Amino acid sequence: MKIGQIEIKNKKKILIIDDNKIYINLDSFKFNTMDLILSLKKNENLSSKIKKLISLKKLKRVNLKEDELYKSVKILKPIEAEEAWAVGVTYKRQAMEHDKDLSKGKKKIDLYKYVYSNYRAEVFFKGLKRSIKGTNTDIYLRSDSKLIMPEAELVLVIGKNGLPVGFTLGNDLTAWDIEKECPLYLNQAKIWNGSGSFGPWIVPIEGIKNPYDLNISCKVIRKKKLILDSSGSTKDLKRSFEELCYFMNLSNNVSPGSILYTGTACVINHNFSLKKNDKVQIYNSVIGKLENKINLHKKE
């Protein structure tokens, strides 16, 4: 089952893809995916909630196939998340590559190895909903950075108990030249208008048998040529989702419907930088394809 939001005939709708059948909510049923998560009762999951709404005829089946869907509607963010959070250095190779870059700048401390090995996870704020876009929209490069990399990640959609109720994909753009100059500049290296994306769909956690064995790919197309093709797997994730959520929520209970980026499985060459008009495609066979065109903020 995949859950998302679309715009069709100037109306926003919940969209459900289940067993090759497509459903949307009736006009009389004003309901979005945030309402869906907020309405979950204790021990109720997204799949059972959706099936209940179908049985109550709150959702109607439409005569479309999934491949036809993409041509006829606008796909919106799968949820209007008010907050986006992220956890860094959750993959060993990421820690090694980051420390290698710091050592080139004559910074001798293995900072990222320390974070990777430490008890406390590195949780940081990724921004408000203005910072994070949906699929098929432009995301932006900072005007004061010359080295911005894509980061393909599995993203958690957080429920009322502070734990994930669904999975989606995300692109956590990082201004690496700013971060490696001084890790205390992390906020500026991570947060700006259009500094990331997520989508295209939410897959309920019960719909993925083993989320710690998901393959994720990251491709960049420039002038119709494939210039980056990286892949990774969540099997290399060091920390559990429950652990990541624990540190995110510790003395800081986030709002239901928030999203949490879990770290990049697709490590790329740290000399690689996105450019205006590049297309970034992040893909998983279950969740789908998150695609964004790269734009550039004007210098102020």
C-alpha cells in the first residue's frame, strides 16, 4: 500500500494505491494525510485505517492505472509535515569519508568517527515545511556554497507516539564546503528554503517486511547525461529507528506527522557538486521515485 496526496481538477486529495487499485477521498470527505495520522487510535496502523475508510465508502476507487496516474495528476507532498529532523553519521562509510575531508584541512580529530561510535546520536533540525519540498518540484542550492551534494535517505513519518508509522524517501541537500569548514556551521549547511525533498509516497511500516534491508539509489542527470549513479542499503544503518526517534524526542516531543531523515546510504565523492538544472532521482522499488530539478538561490 502507498499513501500520498495529489491535486486533481484544482482539488487536493488523498490518494491510495493498494494491490493495483487506486482510491481517492470523496469531495464530501475533507481529509488529508495529516488527519489520517492524527486519527489513528492506539494499536491501529495506517493500513487498517485505510481499509476501514474504504469499507465506510469514504474513499472511492478511480478507474486509473498507476502509470496513467502520473500523467493526469499533480503529485503533492505525501504529508504537510510542519517539522523535518535528521540524524547524521549513521553509516560507517559516511563517517570515514567525512573525517578524511576534515584531515585534508589539517583538522586532526576524528569527529565523525566519534559521533558514529558514541552513545548519543547526532540529531539536528532540517527545517520547517518551507525548507522541504515534494517530488517533481525544484529544490535549491545555497547562494554562498560551491559544493552541495545530494543525500539519498530513508525517511520516517512520525506518529502520535513519537515512533514511525510509515516510510518515504528523502533528499537531504548538504552544503559540504560550509560544514567541513567548521561543523558548528551545520545549520547553515543543512537548512535553507528548498534545502531538501521527500516523497513520493508513504508506505506504512507494516507494508515493508524488513526495512533494514532496503536498497536505495541516487542518480544525477546533467544535460541528459547520467553523471552520478550511487546506491546503498539500509542494512548498513548502525542505529535502529526506535533509537533515532528516542534521541529526536528526548525532552523535545515532535509533532505527529513530522519527518525524520535517517542518514545517507548512498555515499558519493566529496568533490561532487550539484549544478543548476541537474535532475536528482532517488529510488526504491517499494516506495517509488523521488525526483527534483535543481535551482539556485540568487545572491543577495
